Amino acid sequence: MAETKVGGFTAKATKFFAGLERDNSKDYWTANKAVFESEVKEPMAALVDSLPERFQPFKIFRMNRDIRFSPDKSPYKTQHGAAHETDGTVYYLHLDAQGLLAACGAYMMAPDQLERYREAVAADATGSALQDILRDLTESGYEVGHGMTEPLKTAPRGYPKDHPRVDLLRQKAVSAHRRQPGPRLRDGAAVRQFVVDTFDACEPLNDWIMSNIGSAQASSRH
């Protein structure tokens, strides 16, 4: 893939999201749509297109929220994100009022994935390997977490409450991320390097997930 020139994000981009957080309405969106297009959407598309082939293809998410079954009827997301999913893992980034977030891992596991995750965490060899990966990421300044779902209050059924890795067993997902604040996003080349470096550093985590969990079975997605 030919490298695409990346222009970075100006202060107008994060300011747009700060305004959207205060006034998540069609009126605000309509009045500021041109800013979104030029300062957020176009630079994000250029950034995603510039990423190495090994992270492609990326899907850029729409800004409209699906509010059909949500008590929150805010019509728009307060971040603009994109993701590449493969073999149960994700490479993800989004821009919001605080800056740019880049992340990897398994953010939501289907039941069969969660079963394989717990078995791998419980086993000494694979469980210790995951602990080492997450420790290395933490020491390198990454925030490791539990994805989009809150952990269980105690060990899952069938696992001892005093298991040495009970904290990981309680999780329903595993992830790592770091942020680049808004003032440091003007240099497009530096932003691209930040994303590539983040994804490369998270490669051991995604490799562990691909080896021990993998994609969800079709019947487990419903």
C-alpha cells in the first residue's frame, strides 16, 4: 500500500467533540457538520488509509448512534472511530474531545470465546503468559483493562475463588490502550507513528488472543 500523506488533527477537531458533548443535538450537528467533515472525517480517513497493510482493512464507524433499544436518545456518538477485526482481536482508534485513543485486544467476547479465555487464563502456562504480556504493557505506559463489559464480582462458576489469576478470570474481555492528547495531534506523521507503535506494542496481546481464543462461532453471536 502506498503511504498516504497524513495531515493530523487541529484543535478544531477536539473542540468539535467538546461542543458535541455539551449539545448532542441535530441543531449542533447541522451547524458544525462542515467542521466535522474537514477537521475530523477527512483526517481520520487519511490516517486509516496510511496505516500499514498488516493492519488493514479498517472500517470507519458512522457517527449516528443506534438508539432503538437504548434509554440514551442522544443521536450522535461523541467520538469518531475505526477498527480492524481479525481472529477474535481488534485494532481500534478513535478521536474525541480528549484526543486520540489507540487500542487492541478482545473488547466483547461471545460465550464460546469467553469459555476458551477462562480455560487459557486458568492454565498455568497460558495464564502466566497473559499476565506477563499485560505487565509488560502496563510498565510501558499502556492502560490494560476489561474492554466494554464489567468484570464479575467473584470467580466464574467452576473456578476457585482463590485462583492466583482470579482477577483475570473475572473479566469478560481483555484490552490495552493509550492516548495522545489533542495538542500533540497536529503532526500527521507523528500521529501515524503513535498508532503504529501502539499496535506493534500490543501485538503480543493480540497474538495471545488469536492463539487461545480465536473468532466466535457463528451460533454464539446470536
